Amino acid sequence: MSVVTLLAEAEAHVALPFPAAVFGIIALVVFAALAIVVHSYRDVARRHSQKTSGAAPADHGHGH
């Protein structure tokens, strides 16, 4: 037997824990949850602009 035949036979015996479509559904749910988290941080800088409105852009407060 060749190496390719052995690899093909070994691959044929691997069973997925659930149907292949479920992997896609899990990925969509994860990406949707991450999109919600990213969307929740929209305009945060603009909401808190009154705190930084007096500071110059180069003034980071580090003492440099």
C-alpha cells in the first residue's frame, strides 16, 4: 500500500461530532456576537467628548 492509500483510508474513518452545516451555523453565531460587541462601542469617543474637549490632541497626560 502506498502512503496516499493509507491516508485516504484513515480519513474515511473520521466521523464529525455533528453535521457539517452545524459548523457554519456556529461560525455565523460567533461572528454575529462579535459584531454586536463591536457595534456596541460605536461613537464611544463622541459620547465622552466633553471629557476631552479641553485637552490638546498631542497632550496624552504622560508627562512627555
